[in-house]
Amino acid sequence: MAGPQEDMAAAMVVNLKTKTGKSLDEWMAAARASGLAKHGALVSWLKAEHGLSHGYANLVAHKTFASDAGSSDDDALMEAMFAGPKAAMRPVYDRVAAIVHGLDGAQVAPKKVYVSFRRKKQFGLGQPSTKDRFDLGLTLKGVEPSGRLEAAGSWNAMVTHRVRIGAAEEVDAEVEGWIRQAWAAA
């Protein structure tokens, strides 16, 4: 069964031609012809050169790079994300995901390099950044960074805070509290 995020993306695909004059396939062909290989660069180009809204530009970029949950199998995305040296961070993700799955209405949506945690809106994300660090990003507006809970800064604009986690044991009651706080505000 499709979730709200997939339903919204499907509606955007249907409305794309009406709103922009081109179908998703036509936009994807233009995106590929641009030669741009990074999501952010493609979004910026589509907005600047073609006047697409951020939402439509993001949709076209995700579909072009097959980097959203609807374009690829979730299991395949997770397998690729935790392949090779980053496999050591899978137990950290599993602990975080167990907390998220226990929250009413929370959804886990794998992307190409991170996993989005959503309720009505995204409240966090998890990313195996290196072979020995998993970054947990949370949206905690108005919360002062302190200790392990640091400001996200330039790491990721989709969240306000980041927790750097090196081992599954570090996903403790304090981390669970921050996850629950972000979920409650979403």
C-alpha cells in the first residue's frame, strides 16, 4: 500500500505536464542531456534554467537518478547504502529504525544515501556517512545544541540537529528521547 509520500509524488507526476508543459519522461530526457550527475546540481539547474518549482525539480531529479523509494526497491536501496565498509554501521541503523518503527504513524523511507524518517512531515534522517560513523539528523526547532546533540550546520539543511554515532550501544535513552521529541513535533 502506498504511503502519503508516494501518493503525493504520483499526483505530482500526473500534474507535471499540465503545470510545466512537459511529461516526466520529457523532463528526465532533458535532465540526462544536461550532463549533470549530482542531485543538487540538477535541481538547481531545473529551477534556474527551466523555472521549475523546487518540488517539481526535486521530483525530476529523484526520478532521473532513481534515488527515491518509488523508483527503486527499498531493500535494494538499503543493501546498497550499507554495502562494503559502511556495513559496520547497519547495527546502528537497526537500533534507530526499531525506535522509529515503534512510533505511531512513523514511516521509514529509504533514499539512495540516507533514510528519511517521516510522520506528517520529515522529522529526521539516518545516514551511514563513513565506515565508522552513522549520522542521525533530527528536526528539533528551538532546541539548543548540547553535548552529543549538535547543530546540523552545513551537514544537511533538511534537519536542525545531528548526532554522530559510532556504535549501536550509543543509541541509548538520550538518543531515543531526541527521536521521540522530533517525531512529536512533526
